[in-house]
Amino acid sequence: MIFMDMMLEEELIDLMTFCLQNPDSPETSEKHDRITEIGSEIYVDGGVDALENFSFVLKNRIMQEIEKDPSPLLSLWNGLTSK
């Protein structure tokens, strides 16, 4: 499970970094879909706490690496939970 989480985290960082650096790319919509799909997988496996943990890690790493806030992309996960 930990290995899978690390793989999903890295994939999310790659997807979000691409979207933040290339907002007008025709690939952005496809990447948004994958971000949402991964969020669903995380929620099914670990619930709201897992989504919150991933959000915290992603925001910190992306802010540190490219100095852009991924919060707008994290909003793609809105509606995955009842909260």
C-alpha cells in the first residue's frame, strides 16, 4: 500500500506540475480527468483522511518545486466525498 501511495503521489505531482506550467495545453483536460480518477482511488482506499494527507503533501511539494499553488487542481476532488 505504501509503495502504491508513493507511485500515486509522484504521478499526481507530475500531472499537477504539467497542468500548472501548461494551462493552455490541449492535454490539460485529459490530465484533469486522471487527477480526478486518482483522487477517487485514494478516497476508496483511505477515505477523507487520505485525501487530506495527499492534498497537504502535494501542496507542499509543488509549492517547493515550482512555486505554484496547486489548490485549484485539488478542487477537482470536490464531490468525491460527502464532506
